[in-house]
Amino acid sequence: GIPMAFYDTVRLEKGMYNTPGKSFTQVLEELDPSASYENTEFAGLDAYQRQLKRFDIKVGGRGSDVVEKFFQSTDSAALFPEYVARAVTQGMESANILPNLVATVTKIDGMDYRTITSEPEGEHYFPPVAELASLPQTTVKTQNNLVKMNKRGRMLVTSYEALRFQKLDLFGVMLRQIGAHIQKQQLADAVDVLISGDGNENAATQYTIGTSPISGTKGTLAYDQLVEFWGQFDPYTMNTILCSTATMTSMLKISELQNPLTGLNFQGTGKLSTPLGAQLHRTSAVSDGVIIGLDNRYALELVRAGDVLVEYDKLIDRQLERAAITSISGFGKICDGASLVLNV
């Protein structure tokens, strides 16, 4: 046997989902620490994965079990909500471009959060500091208004009867799709804050093609306009561009962007970079004809209240009919000039 192994005697119950500030897995880890399993066949598994082994539940791959396998006992039924939450989280992460947009992620308990902002004095010009003269200051202060937290989610509408004989890997695909939908909603929230600000009078400065300082004719996007837009970012760097599929298509038709190296990079990595050094991301959350440029090191803070939440009571009691799966998050703007908008 395994010395110090408690995994097969742990009592699993609903209350483990209800511990303030702790996830189900964290509660399990305290009862059955992973550190005790170094150099055993369970090395590399977390406390939840050891429970799946204990009840012989295979959630994917060949020989994947059916949903009903979770309900062989009241103990194993308590693992089901965590399975759902993990699959949804996977779906959120797989299609996610948010990590490419946010400078930092803040996890909070509760719902009230004020972000901080920094205001450098003499933003664009740093004169040499004479001896004994005072240094230019950067003021860091708390924003007046709270970050607006949005609960985003989907309702799982099915019956236990409809699902009990379904393979877990197929059910997992559906849960990951739910995660992808939640992620899309959160990305739309991020775009909203990038454009309109987070309620602290920090909407992005808007530029329009054909209106100084951007040359050209309104409605036509050419390389010159992209370069001029890029030039508005001092002291930041436009390293990320967000736009719709239609806008991206017209951007990629600009002859200067058809540099063979751009194509080679795309074929090799699936990532598109522009000669301006910015990475392009397309999303339906941005309207056609609008280009958001940002310096992703300074523009946006993602604030998360906890992990993916599932109505564990309902899931454990096999009442899958209307179980809500939700994720609560909000966005704060860190540095005002680090995101700008170009209207084509």
C-alpha cells in the first residue's frame, strides 16, 4: 500500500463546495495533500484526480465512462460538480484570447473592487534631472468607481435520464462549448471597457481616418493610416490589435502587410503579426470598421471573483434540468493611453 494515503477514506460531501474562499479541490488537498504521494503511482495527480481513480471514473479517452458512473455512491456523486466546472474552465481557456489582452489578473473574494491607476507627470518628455532638482512624479491612486463585475453564464438544460448513459468525453465536449460561450461574453465585456472605459472617465481616445492626425479618406484603410495610428501610442507600444473578421480581412489585403515573412510566420505558428509588430486578434465583439490598438502590458486588468461556479446542490441531486454555470469577472483600465481606437 501507499504510506500516508488517505485518498480512499476521505468523506466527500456537498459542504466541501461551500467553504468560503476555497475551491472544492483546495478543500480536498487539505484533507489529502498531494505532497504525500511523491514517488508513488499517484505522483502528478491532484487530490480530485486521485478521487476519480478511487472510484474508477474515466472521464476521457478510450473506455470513457458514462455520466451515471459518478452516481454509484453519495461520495462519488460529490465529484460531479467539480468535473463539470473543470470541463467548462477548459472550454473557456481553449478559445481564449483574453490572456493576450490583459496585463494582470486579480482574484478577489466578494464583489467590491477598486482598481488603481497611475498618472505620470510630464508623460512624453523626460528632461535630464539637474542636481538637487526634484524628480518627475508618477502618482498612483485608487480609482473612484468600483470595477463593474458581470456574472456571465449558461443554463444547463437536460435531464439526468437523457444524460445518464452518455459517455463522459462526449458530455465534456458540450461542457467545453458552454465554457467557450462564457468566454465570448467576457471578451465582449473586455472590449466594452477598452472602448468606453471602466466608469472612471477613461474611455479610449478615438481617431478617425480622414480626420487629423490620421490622413486618408474615411472608409478606406491603408498602410499609412495604420502607421499614423501606431504613432499615437508614445510612450506605449501598440503590440496588439483587436478587430472583426471583416476588418481583419481588409487589413490583410493591404499590400505592405503581404510581406512573405508574415505569411511564413502564419503558416508556421498560426499567429499573425503585422510589420508594425502587433499581434492581430479577431473577435465579433468589435464592430466592423473599428480597430482597437493596445499595449497589452499596461492596458487592462482582469478581476475574477472566484472560479467557475456550478449549482452543486442540483448536480449532486441529479437535478440537471436547470443548473446554472457561471463565472463572475470584470475589467479595469490600468493606464489610460495604453488603448486607443481607430475608426476606419
